[in-house]
Amino acid sequence: MKTYKLQGSYSIKNWQELEAVLSAVSKDCKIDYSSAVVDKGCLAILKSLNSKINVKTYILTDDRTFFQYFFQLLLNIIKYFSYIFYFLKILNKQPKNKFQREIMIQDIINNCYSIGIQALFIASFFSFFAGITIAIEGVEKLSEFGAGLLTVDLVVVSFFKEMALFLGLIVICARSSAAIIARVGVMRISDEWNAIKTMDLDPDIFLLTPKIIAFVLMTPVLGYACCFAGIIGGFVVLKFMLNLQFALFLQMLGEAVSFSNFILIALKGPVFGLVSGLITAYEAKQVKLHSESLMFHITRGVIYSIFGAIFVNMLTNILKVLIK
């Protein structure tokens, strides 16, 4: 038996608040109001609703299995793909939709600035120290075999192939995913989401899709910034530990970086950004009308968006090995 744990404080004078919460609860779902503060009027309503369900005892549980949730998540990802294509269709409409088109384009630009440009410094700073750490470990271990200079290849290849994108993605998810879910969640709690529907606008398209597109555009940008900062951090270590000259470093850098390595960030970055953006939008849409749900989906959105990108990267690497 499904149960719903009611949180917060409710009074019969403001019965609309309780009705708004219960409207999202399934009719065959038992309501646990032990943690909520309710007066006699609301208590009578809740007892009446529970009495219609012929169950004497109930347990707080979520009947959805991991595979059910994963299947539901895949359906929503397909749904958001359709939103993106519909959004592109709107952009190509006749000038009668010029006002809506300008709003959405401006929203994409604003989100690119907040998600990507404002995160450049912290992402680069983060990657700079990561490059220093990798270079120190590489010099210490490889110098035992007289191959300390191969640390250049170690730093360059690791950042171009994996590290740069993941460091940038962690910054985006920890910084922007949480902010987007919090912003959209507050809009849902305060009924701003429904107010947009009264303007004959789909909030999924006009609020979430521009943010997904910003994720797609800015993830490779942050990836290249993290890659550059990490390589600089590696050079600083090599300069002090091996007295490596900058000209020699550039020569070895050119030999280590192939065109396929350089273009890899531009190919994988949008895919990682799309996966993270879709999961972020999905979790923002799942926020219910209470603060506990908001905190839960912020935490899950950040974790799942990072996990989703790592999972996709694992699949692509497995496919690459199998093809070879």
C-alpha cells in the first residue's frame, strides 16, 4: 500500500493549502499525518480520506523499484528530447511569435552566462590544483624509472580524454543543477508555475528547455577551460621539480595532443551536458508542494546528473573497445 507522509502546518481556515497538497496524492494512497501539525478541522478531513481506504495499518514505503524509476526517467528523457525539437521549431516560426522567440533566446543567453561564464573561474581554479596534484604524483613515480618527462603526456592525455570534462561537469552540477532545481521548485511551491500556464505558455518549454540548451552549449566550454588550467598546473610542477623549459614543454605538448584528443571534448561535452541538463530538469519538475521535497530533489538531482554523465561515458568507452 502506498503512503504519503504529510509535512508542515495546516489550519481549516486555510484549507486550500491542504487541498493543494492532497490533490497531487493518489486516491489509493494512505496519508500519514503524524509528522504534520493540523487542527481539528483538518484532522477530520484526513481521517475521512483515510477511512475510505480499507487498510487498518500502513507502512511508510515507496513501491517504485529502481527499474520502474529508471524506466520512468527514460520516458521523461524522450519527452524532453521532443521539447527541444519543438523549441527549435518555435525559433523558426514567423515573426508573429517574435516576442516569445526573443524571450527564449534571451533566456538561453542568460543561462549560458550563469551556468558557464560565471563558473569559469572556480572550474579553472579547481582544475589547476588537480593538474598540480596529478603532476606531482606522476613525477614522483615516473622519476623512479628515469621517465619523469613522461608526466607531460600523463597530464595532457588525462585532461583531454577524461579529467577536464568531469571536473567541469562536477562544477556545473554542484553549482547550477542545485540552483535550477531550487529556483523551479520554489516556483512550483508558490504557484508561479501554474501562473505561466494561464498565459498560454508551456512552462516545460519556456523555463526548462533553455536551461537544457545552456547545459549543452557550456559543458564543452568549461571542459576546454579546465583542460587548459590543468595543463598549466602540470607545467608549474614540472618547472619546479624537473626545471622543464617552456619551449620543450610546448614541443612535448604538441606531440602528445592529437586532433582526435583535441576534438574529443567538443564531441563528448554536449552529450554530457544534455544528460545532466535533462536529469536536472526532470528532478526540478518532480518537486512537490513542500520544502522537504525541494531539499530531496536538489540532492538527488545533483547526484544523478553526475552519475548519468559517468554512466554514458562508461557506455561509450565500452562500445569503443568492442568496436576495436
